[in-house]
Amino acid sequence: MNRRAAFLILLLLLASAGAGLAAWGLVRHGGVAERAFSDRRIAQHFLTIAFGREHGAEPGQHLAKWRGGIRYRVVRWTGGPDTERAEAALHRQMRDLAGLTGLAIVRTTLFDANFLIALTGEDLFAWQVRRALAAANRPLGGTIADANCAGFFGQDVETGAIVNARILIPVDRAVRRNLLERCIVEETAQVLGLPNDADGGVRSVFNDADRSTALSRLDRLFLALLYDPRLEPGLSRAETARRVRQLLPPLRRRMGY
């Protein structure tokens, strides 16, 4: 398959299946010490991240999470050792997320994938994002041309379950800004159903004031909480909050947080 034909297939996959939700952002440098928080504060941050929309005009009305398995494919639009390093890191991250969430996450072919990760270049990145958002009938929002990386997911309109996801990482830009690992960790976590940022002194990949390049203990707690089977996709914010108050204390004890 030549480069042009593969590129057209990539664009088709980016535009496919359901209403897409953009979840991208600028990653700023900073540092936040990790510490334990009260159940109430953790629940507040979780709800902000799960129901907020970083560049959306309105918050999400229903809890979004994957119900079925994830079949992912990494597509390279640029070469070199940095791209090889990024792909290796992505495979490690997907294995880690499978362990945290209990989801079946496997590598697959381009045509079978419901989760596409494109390692692209700075020269193509903004155009690819604009095309994907236009196809999903979503406004651009934010300074997209200067974003470090971008992630999108699509939901089933009836159940709220996430059915597809796409990530775009301009490897050369991310490496130049020393944000390659951060982009990989943040975007893969966000498209699992935690699309918003929540600043306020927490060490987290969902906090742009923090420069973590790995999931913090709090991030891991958020993901484990989201994928507790008692939190079902489509729940309202109020019902999610009620269940989170019940689930959080024993989950914290189990995870030692």
C-alpha cells in the first residue's frame, strides 16, 4: 500500500463511527508534589475530569467509558528513532491500561482497529486534526495549531459507551518540547473516558500545571474507579457521584492510596 492510499484510509478511520469528542490541550511545564487527598476532594476531581469537556461548550451529560474491548493500531507517518521509541512506549502504556481497567486491549490491523494512534509530523498535525473535527461536525476550539497532541473518542448515542478513539501525536514537535512521554500517557488515559483537565494542586496527567510523564497514584485510582463495573456508561453526573461515594473508600484501601 502506498503512502497516499494509506493516508486516505487513516482519514476515513478518523472520521468514522459516531459523534466524536475532542479532548486535547496544551501541556505546560510545572511540578506538583503527590500526596493523598480526602474522599470528597478525590470525588470532586473525578467528576470534573469525567464530565468536563476541555474545549467543549457544554459539559458531558452522561458517563463515558468503553464497554467492549479495545483493538488498537499504531500508524507511523514519520520515521526515525524517536518514532520507534514512541511506538514502544505506546505498547507499554496500553498493557498498563489493560491491567488497570480490566479491558481487553489488543493490537490489531488497520482495518479492524477501533482505536487508532497516529505518530505523525508537525507539518501534517493541524490539518489532520481539522479534518477529523470537521468530519465529526465539531468546532475547532483552542489554539489547535499549537497543541502538543490530540485525542478524540466517539460514543454510542444510546448507551454512552465509547466505541472508537483516535490519537494524533506530532512526534517531532513533542520531542522538541520534551513532551513525548507526557502526550502518550495523557492522551491514552483521556480517551478511556477522562477527557477533561482538573488543576488545583494535584499531581496528575490531567493537571496541566504538573509535568508528570507517568500516571500518578491518583491517576491510577481514577482509572480503576471509572472501570469499576458498578459505574456504567450513560450514568448521570448525580448518580455517578452517589456511586463514587460508595466505591471510593474500599477502592482506596485496596490500592493503598
